[in-house]
Amino acid sequence: MTATAVSRLVLADPGEAAGLAEFLGRLLRWERAAAVRVQAADGVVGFFAKPARFEVLAVRTARLLEPVSRDVTVSAGELLESVDDARETVILPAPVTGPAWAGVLPPRSGWSARGEVPVDAVRTVAVAAVGEFRERAERLPAEGRSREALDGLAEEIWSRPLGRSGLPLRAVHAAHALGLLRGTRPVSLLETGRWLRLRTGHGSVVVRAGTAEPGLSVTPV
């Protein structure tokens, strides 16, 4: 297999390329210089990103029509430009120096289900939390509306758990901002070790508590 062929990903399911393009476009709204780690193996490709300011990992996966083995970190902007909706293909751009977060990714297997939540309920929580942040930020006096004060307010709100799940609301916020809470399918809550995962029909958001455990896999979720 040539280098060109290895760099070309053919997605198996209709609409996956368009979904990936939307995911990347939303990611770039938060950080124009965002990077994405791409891992392809065993007929599946995973696109991993860390949206700016959310302190979570966002993951989108897709089945591959052609077997490819690849592990590379690339520019999110260049990757978006290479997505071909009509042909359901993605051409991987030249690698970039990966950020620190790309070195430790969630494990591929070993996840235990903790239950499901209606997507409407999760969406409502996300919208309410965003509204609370805006309302309380606007109530701050002009002289007290510093970056430190806003960051403190954000930390207070986004560190709250989603119900009794232990999943911080920053994960829900990220899922909402990245367009992962669309549709009607329930979202799943999963865990493995120190990792917690919010899985939707359009991708996942993963958070890790504490330090990394040895031997973590770096294959797609």
C-alpha cells in the first residue's frame, strides 16, 4: 500500500463525511489552530480533539470501507479542507507536532454502562447552564467583570456533576457546543477506570479524573 493510499480514508456509511466536517467546523470556532489526532485500525477511524477551554476530549468515530492503519496528529483546519462529502473520503494532511493531551487517550475497550439519559434532558441542562453563566456574568459590575472573575464563575458552573453521574457539566457543555446532542437517541453514560464518557449518536465526550493510569490504550473509542 502506497503512502498516498494510506493517507486516504474512505468512510463506509453515507453522511459520515458531512458529520465529520460539521464536527471539525464547530471545533475550529473555539480554536483556529486546533489539532486532531487520527487513529485508524481494525476497520474503524477515531478523530480525537480537545476543544479549547473545555478540559475534555471529544471523539468522533466512523467505519472504514477500506482497511487502513494510521496514527497521526494533524491540523483540524487542513483536515476539514480535505473532507469530500460526495465521495465520503478524507485525505490526511501532513502531520503536526502533537499537543500534550494527544499522548494519552481513552482506552478502546473495557467500558461499563452506567445508564442512559434522554437527549432532551441533557440538552436542557446544557442550555440552562449556559444561560446561568450569561445571566450571572451580566450581573457582575463592570469593574468586577475581569477574566479571573469570569473564569471562576465558569469553573463553578461547569464543575457541577450531571445528576448523580459524577460527569462534570463541562462535558455536557462541550457536547452541546460541538453539535453532539442532536436528534432523539438517548445518550449513554459509561466508565472505565478514571475515565467517564458521554456517548451520543454523533460522537462522545470523555473526561479523566486524577492522573493517567499506566498502560492506557491509544486506540479509537
